[in-house]
Amino acid sequence: MAVSRERIDSLDFLRGVAILGMLFVNIPWHAGTSMSRVHEADFLSVGAWLLQYVIVDQRFMPIFAMLFGAGFLILSEGRENTPGFKAYIFRRMGVLFVIGLAHAYLIWSGDILINYALCGPLLLLFYRLSPAQLFGFAIAFKLLHLAILQWPIIYDATLHRLLFAWWLEIGDAPMTEAAAYAGSYSDLLRYNVWRNQFIQWTAMLDYRVWNALSFMLAGMALYKLKVLSGAAPGIVYRRTFVVSIIVGAPFLIYGIVGRVGEIESVSAYFGFQRDLSFTSLSHNVGTAITAFAMLSALLLWYNAAPASRVISMLRAVGRMALSNYVMQSLIFFIIFAMLEWVPYDSLDPDERLVWAIFIWIFQIGFSVMWLNFFSMGPLESLWRRLAGSGPARTA
């Protein structure tokens, strides 16, 4: 395993897998308004629908957030006591914030970079803690996230009332999302401005920050324990996988069954239609726990063949994670808004999976080719150039 202060191969591999996995999760929000909808319930569409909920949904975002936390620790190594380190972190997160703003307003309102940029400086409060303390805060933030999701009155009666309710009136949408995609670029900009009032601002403290922080802190703990670098004993990954499946699967299965009962076309296909209590809560608990099973399985794969061609290509994707993330939005902007190759909100899950596979192939090939000529992705280069290299590391 190649390890340096700048790059750790296992982290690049995990980033590559996570960014490609997040593509499949994000397609429904690029292509329509719901990842649950199935227009024609047949074997392929329902199978792809199950795939996204059983394996993909809310599994790769946690891994990506964990890697962000680990990346913060890598930035701090040998710098944490150096004058200018905190200013460097604020500068670096400020640049990421601006990139996120451009992404959210000019291309796609579902951006997560703003969220990460706001969480980054908060990690300065935690990065010196022990793994046990980091896990403790991670669990606390996740419980807060789950509580707000299940009982939004908690947020409405506190932070929303204090920060937003007295001055922000979101109002009605200027048009439907479908009309924005079918209209001019100025129509899309107007819609994004309206939509971002919720997605990027009021919802940030509603649930997004707490969820991201919880996994970032968990990632810090796992990095300190040498788990994310792939250097922990194999038994650690195997036990984590088994325990996460045993504990998380019941919550996940209950949540998926509840979602089946909620969606008319899918429930008709399975012959089950019933509303179950706490469906969303159970699904979120299940995905959070089984994300660690996914992480363990990926690191077992990595450790089994770290020099394989497939893993090498996935590392290339991970080295350009920021560029590839924004590129995905740009691709769908071109397909759905500019060229209108696919009618908005018309794809079933199996069709979305086909699109995902083609874009995966393209991004893998593009990343490998790009890194044959350049040391990092275009947005990574811009980020580093604008933020600077930071204070020198001490021995």
C-alpha cells in the first residue's frame, strides 16, 4: 500500500467507489423529483428499485463524509500547531463554499459541497479528540439528525424559528421543476434560486449538517484507528461487516418493506400495500449502520488486490472526486436541460441504472486519461491554487 502525507491509496479507492455510487443515488433528483417512483413495475424496474434501496441509498454519502473527515486529519498532520493552520482551513473551506455555490445555483440545487464547506471549520473543534470521543460525538449528532427527521417540530420550534422564520418567506415556486428544465437557462436559474432557499439554507441546519458531521467524525475516528487506510487487521473488517449486517439489516428491511407499502406501483407488484410506522426512521438507522458494512467490504476487496487494474482505475476516479462530482451534474444538465434527450421525470430505476453504468464507464476512462497528463483533476487544481498549499509541515 502506497502511503504518503499527500495521498493514501485506500482513501482514493474509497472516494472513487463512493463518487460513482452517489451518481446512481443522485440520478433520480437530476432526472425527476423522486427516487421512489416506478412508472412501469416489471421485474427489471422493481429489481433496480430494490437495488438502490438495499445497497446504494444513503450508503455512499456516509462513506464520502467519513473520507472528508479523514482528509481533514491528513491536512492537519504536522500542521496543527503551525501558525496559519486554522486560517488555511477557513480559506480552503471558503473556496469549496464558492465552488458549491456555483454548482448549486448555476447547475443543480442538490449540491452537497456547501454542506461540507460549512462543516469543515467545525471539525477544528473535534480533530484532537480520541477515537472513542469522536465516536461519541458522531453518535450524538446522528441521533439529533434522526430526531429532526422523525419529528421536524424539533427544528421548527428552535433553530428555524430563531434563524429563518422571522424574515424568510420561501413562497411558491416560480414554475415546476419540469418547466424549468424544459424552459430557458434563465428559467432554470430562477428555479434554482427559489429551490436553494430550502435545500442549501433552511434545510442545512434542519438535518444536513448533523448527518454530515456525524459521519465526518466517525471517519476521523476510523482514520486514527488505521481502519480507513486499510492497515487494520483483516479480522477487524470481517467482524465490522458481520456485526453491521446483523444489527442494521432488521432496520433496513423494515424500512424497505415500509417503502414498498407506500408506493402504489411497487406495492401492486408485490401485492402488499400498507403504511408502516417509523418507515423513514427505520430506513435511516439501517442505512447508517450498514454503511459500515459497505465500508468494510470495500476495504476487504482493496486489501485482497490493491494493485489490480480495476482498483487502480477506481483510485483514479477518487483522485478526481470533486471534478467527477460536479461533472456528473454537468452531464445531466446537458442531457435533461440543454439537449432534452430524455423527458423530465420519465425514467424508471432500471433505465436510470443503465444511464449510471454508461456514465461510470465514461468517468473511469476520463479520469485515467486525465491523470496520465496531469497530477490532479481540474477542480482539485483550482481549489489548491486558490486556497494555497497551507503552512509547511513540521517534522
